[in-house]
Amino acid sequence: MTNAQTGTTLPRLLMRNAETMARRPAIREKTLGIWQSFTWAEYWENVRDFALGLAAHGFKRGDKLSVIGDNRPRLYWAQLAAQCLGGTAVPAFQDSIATELVYVLNHAEVSVIVAEDQEQIDKILSLKERLSKLTLLVFDDPRGMRRYDAPYLESFEAIQEAGRRFGAEHNGYVEAEIAKGTPDDVALLAYTSGTTGNPKGAMLSHANLLSAAEAFVKSEDLRPTDEWLCYLPMAWVGDALYSTVLSLLIGFACNCPESPETVQRDLRELGPTALLAPPRIWENMLTAVQVRAGDASFLKRLFFNYFRDLAEKAEIRRSEGQPLDPATHVGLALGEFFVYRPVRDQLGLPRARWAYTGGAPLGPDCFRFLRSFGINLKQIYGSTELSGLASLQPDGEANPNTVGRVCPGTEVRIDDNNEVLVRSDAVFKGYYKQPDATREAMTGDGWFRTGDAGFMDRQGHLVIIDRAKDAGKLADGTPFAPQFIENKLKFSPFIREAVAFGHDRPFVSALIAIDLVTVGNWAERRNLAYTNYQDLSSKPEVRQLIRDEIAKCNATLPPPAQVRRFMLLNKEFDADDNEVTRTRKIRRRFVTERYAAVIDAFYAGRNEVDLSTEITFEDGRKSTIKSTVAVNDVESPATARREPVYA
Amino acid sequence: MSMAQALESTAPELRPVQLAVNGVSKRFGGVRAVEDISIGVRSGEIVSIIGPNGAGKTSLLNMISGFYQADTGNIVFQGTDITRRRASEIAAMGVARTFQNIALFNGLTVLDNIMLGRHVRMRSGVFASVVYWGLAQKEEIAHRERVEKLIDFLKLQDLRKQQTGALSYGLRKRVELGRALALDPKILLLDEPMGGMNQDEKEDMARYVLDVNEELGTTVILIEHDMGVVMDISHRIVVLDRGRKIAEGTAEAVQNNNDVISAYLGAGKL
């Protein structure tokens, strides 16, 4: 079935599904506490009517439509409607600050924006004068919108209504436009904030996206009866690939959660058959499990710890290819009944046949922990420019240290600087209006430079060491891989984010952002009063807690890589402050600049540093936190105490 | 044009008086809690009642909602004299309220607490409800839908199944507002909805009060100590002092009223 798809487009796949799977659920949205379903036939009708409405408002081939908001069926429909008319979808990150949003919308020359609610509409209206190309602004949720009277502002229903009138006069208009479309048309303009510089818009054609989707289908078990949870940012290429392209190709149902706050609950209620999540989500799950276990009664905790140790030991033996003795088998069977399955059920993963982590590296300890509990967690590797996919791990080959086998139809080459180069039909058509950036990212013969350093191991798996420019050496020449150390640190439930420094320095030091929830609960248990994040992170008791956690982590690191000094941040890393990308990857260069004073203090041996941190609010306002923060030394691991975790 | 639309297109000060309080007084032994107060509240207005502690604000609300009976004077709601009516009857007529000290069932979920607000609108008897078939089931589904809309309106989706006792103060106030709204009230009496809240929670609550007023067209009578909020969202302000009304008008008029400045706000200006 899949081979026949080359040469098609996303709207044509939608028409096919509306015919062959008319009554099967295509997308669901949880509203008023109930999962409301739309069949493929209804999906198509909604897309068609909205496309007609866009046509009635003058939307032409090559025009751009942007969506801003949480995952909502209508936002997915709007993007497909634009693609039906030969236009391009430009999903924007819903939490972008004003300047970022203006840059992307203007650079992409967006003429139509579909926004989820009043909050997003207000943001766009406040930027209206700077958006010269914008002609139509559409809102999904009408709440609070009654008093708005801008002439270019319309409700989603009004556009569809106008579309039905337009359709009555122009029979078969959308169908004819779809027939005109070619696989080479740009379907998606995906802006990548990147870990450096201004966002760049990667042009992905229907053929690019479908080729990545087909490569996925050939490597992994996907079924039309699958249930998928759409909770990742719509502007992330991973969501476009799974929630739109793969869903259209295979016909499985997408499920939109009720609100960002209910994702965890909705996940458990739905029990998706597969899950893709960035490391952040897996780390949160791990923390949640640890917290709940720490909170349990003595007997339960004893049980949990026994079976956890058993599972982790078995997982290590399994990954080394060694057989398990019969007693372990019996223990694991008991553990499955008493511990592993109930935990998977709590996490919403009892039905998941596979799960992937991608977007950034996940710490091996976290990876092993989740796998040992029976979650078929595997690594996937890709980037926006590769339509989201280059390699993944087949069943039975999961390994925290590699990113798996290169997908069918994809070639990988390692150049002289250890940089990973990729060539396939999924490689993008270039950056929109940035030929220089495109030339820089591509070799003359069609290879895309990923910017990641890596190699192929003996098993035939691709291994990513680090961002090519991040990996470095300590002053004495010892190799220094910051992400490796950071992931070790983040295994602690009390540490939310960590950035390690050490290139050309005598030893390793780290900036640590504490986890407000777990550290907050830990403090409450000790009757330690605090007001907010800044206050909590400056408590000497909390410093001691983190010092012990780092010492524990140091015990698992070779001596040169051990963290000798650290500082607790007085705020969490935030994409609005340029410290992390919207998909929460550390922007190392910005962090290094911003905390230059602290890094100096690390290596000058000072114990205090005056820090003024600028905070950017979502509406673009800025304010500054000024404080004196302590720089701390870590003692040798021997003195570390083990700290119980509470919720 | 429907009645509702016709009403809406009129400025609040021109709309008919929905609730008229005429010369009402209340004594507790020797204490004169409320003395000869008259207020007219028009449909769709937000009217704030302010005044120092013990000025009689809550007593006045208690008389409107039927918790106290006025000694003299009368209260007319949409043409009906409700002075001697029971609290439950007044609630059924469309007067809902929240309390200064939150009055929720701590052991019940958010959903159940709000569902309770629908109680006066339920028709099925005990027997039919136990059998839970036919009309009783249909009725329950219709009420649940209304409650879900309120949960959506107040953005409580993630707390639907949480026990209210475990929620923060600000959230409990929001749940209480939800329960009052579940009555489908024509007029909403809010007794210090922002008391004890931090700035963020106050701003959220002010937003919800405005949304209730604008989206649902509900008249609001508000007792509140936070002057910033009162001045921002009220169409009209009534000032009480020691049981008497000393001023009434727009935020600006009240702020410049000499009696108010000396009696309540102190010597300086706001």
C-alpha cells in the first residue's frame, strides 16, 4: 500500500481516506469532558469547506497560512485546507514572544492566521501594524471575542459558511485545485529556532514529508487502528510528521487533549498505542514515578525498590546479550504483576507497543529505568530539515547510546570532522529566502549537514556524540562531552535542568536549575518555608541537597569528568529569555554569554557572584532580577548521604 | 431583534431596574447593621458595594439572598417582592451568591460541587433518580453538559475530578463561582471574591467576573476590598459606612466625594 504513495500529496491522501475509510475516526478532541470524534468523511468536509472559505477570501496558490495555538482539530484542518489550494502551512509556536512571532510571520509573508483563542488573537492584534501581509485573521474558540470588530477578523464557522456559499457557485473547486497540486509543492514551512541565531524556515514539500513517513512505516509497526495523542507543539516538525502526514498515510486516529494542563490525565485515559516524546517528558515521568514511590508506605516502598533493582539488573544483562537465570524470570513475572504493569498503567502506557524519545539526547539511566519497567522505549533521530526522521531503533535493538539504524531510502555519511551528513528524498528544499544558509547546510551533491558529530558503530547503528561544536576538551586534554554529564545530573529528581562547562578549563562545573515541585515538597517536609523559586533556590539547605545529589552523580563519572563546582540558578531556563529553544534544547552560546560572570567565578575560585538576570515576559516586556548567588564546591562522593524523595 | 439583543444594545444606565432595595433596615439587638438603604441595580450592571469593616455590606447581601429578613423596607426582584421569601425560593428565582468564607463540600470533587449548584433546577424525584432511567437520566445528562460548559468557561478542566479540599484558596473561590453560576443566575452576589488572593489570582478572578457579565449577561453585585479591582470593573459603586449609604456613582465620582474621602478612604486621595 505504501509504495503506491510516491507522487501523491497530502490533500489527495485525505480524499482517499474520506472514500475508503469514511466512517472510521480520524481525529478526536476532548471537549466538555468527552472525546468527540470526527470521521474521515467529516474531516474532509471540514477541510473542504474551510478551503472554499479561504478561496472566497482570495487565498491563492503559493500563499501562506499560519496556525497558532494548542493542538486542535480545526488548526490541523486549516493547514490542510491551505495545502488543498496549493498554499503552504506555517505553524508557529504558541508560546513565542512578540518579536519572534513578528519575525516568522513577516519572513514567511503569511497572509492568513488561524489562532486558537482570545489570548492568541490579542497577541496578533497587538502586532497588526507590523504584519503588512496579513489580510485575514481567524479564531477557533469564540469565547470573549464578541466585542472585537476588526474587519479582517472572522470566526472559523464564518469562513466555512462563506465557503459553502462559494462552493455552491463553484462546483468542484477544491477538487480541481487539489488535482493541480504536485508532490513538489512546498507543503510546510517549518521554522527552526535552532540553538543559534535567527529562526530559519525549512521548506518541506509533500514528497519530502511523505518520503519520511514511508521510511517510518517500513521501519516500524503502525496500524490503522492505532490511537495517537497530539500533544506536542504543532510547530515542531515531529508533530506535523505524526499527527498529519502519518495519520493521513495510515489512517489512524489523532486525539487532541482538552488543555495543556490535562495532557497527563488525557494520556492515561486514552492509553495511546504509541508515543513519541522529547526527553523532557520522559524525565518528568521518571521523576513522577520516583516521587510516588518515595511517598508510598514502607512496605510498598520496599517492594518497589526490590523489583526496580531486579528489573534494572535484568535490563542491563539483556542489553549486553546475556541470558537471564530462571529465578530472575520468576521475579520479573511477579514484578510485572505487582509493580511494572501498574506503573505503566499510571503513566498511561499499558497499550503502547512502542515509544520513542527524540529531539535531544535522553540520559542512559532514565532510558534504562523506563525500559526495565516494560516500556518499549527506543531512540529516534531526525531534524526539521530531514522532515523529522533519519534513523530509529528497531525492536530488540534499543540502546541508550545510539540513535539506531538509518531508515530505508536514507544514506548517512560521516565526514572528516566527524560531522553526520544525510541524503534522502526527505531532505528539505532549502531555507525559505535564505540561499546562503541553504548553501552552508548542504554539500554540492545533495547531502545535508546535520551539525551533529557522530560515527557508525559495529552493529550498524548511528551514534551521535554531541552537537559537533559543543564537544570539547578540558585544559589537560581529556575529552569533555557536556550533554553526557548533564543527562547524568538530570537523573536526580531534584534537578530539572543542568548546563556543564569545562572546555579549555581545568575541571567541570555546572549551572543547575532545581525542580520546583520536588524540591518544594522536600522543603515542606522539613518545615522549610519559602516563597518562590528564587527564594527556594537560595536556601543553604537546598544547596546542600543538590551538593549531595551531584556527589552521587560524580560517583558514576570518571574523575576528570566529575562536577567540582556548581551554582543554583535563581530562575528556570526559559525560551522567552533565549536560554533554551522552543523544544527545550539548551542554547549553549546564549547561556555562556548570559552567565559569563558565574563561569568566571567558577574558575577564579570565588564563592559569591553578583548576578543580574533579565527576564522577558511573553508580551515582550523585560525586567531584571538582581541577586548575589553562592558558588559552591562539591565534596568527595564518600560524604554524600542518600536523600529520600517525597511528593 | 430579540429581547436579549435589544437589552444589550442599550447602555447599562438606560436599562430597567432589575433589583430594587427600598429603605431597608436591619438590627441585631442594639446594633444597627443596616439603616434605611435604597439601591437600584439595572440589568447587566456590575455594582460594587464598598465600605469599612462593619459597614453592613454582607448584611445587605444576606437580606437580598434571603438569609436575613429585613426589619423594615422591601426588596423587589424583577417585579416580585422577595423581602419575606425563603433563601431557597430566592435562589430558584435566579439570585445566586458566593460566600466570604468559602462554603464548599471539601470531600466532594470540583465536578460534584458545581453539579450541586444545579440542584434547584432538577425535577426528578428521589425514586426516579435512584432508578436512573428515562427522564432522570436525560435530565442528568443535560445538567452535566451545562456544568461541563461552566468548567470550560472557568478553565477547571484539569481539576474536574479533584477533591476541592485539596485545592488552593484561589481555585476554591473559582469553584464557588462555578457553583453559583450553575444556578443559571440572573443576578450574582459575590462576597469578597478576591479576598486573600495574590495579584495573579485577583487578575484572573476579575477577568472571570467581567466574562460572566459580558458573555452570560449576568448582573453582578460585588463586595470587595481591593480598590484597584473595584475601580476597574464596576459600572457603579455604592459606599456604605456604619450601616448607611454615604455615596453612590461612578468610580470617579466616588473617589472625589468628600464624605467618602473623610469617612472611608482617610484624609488623602486614592
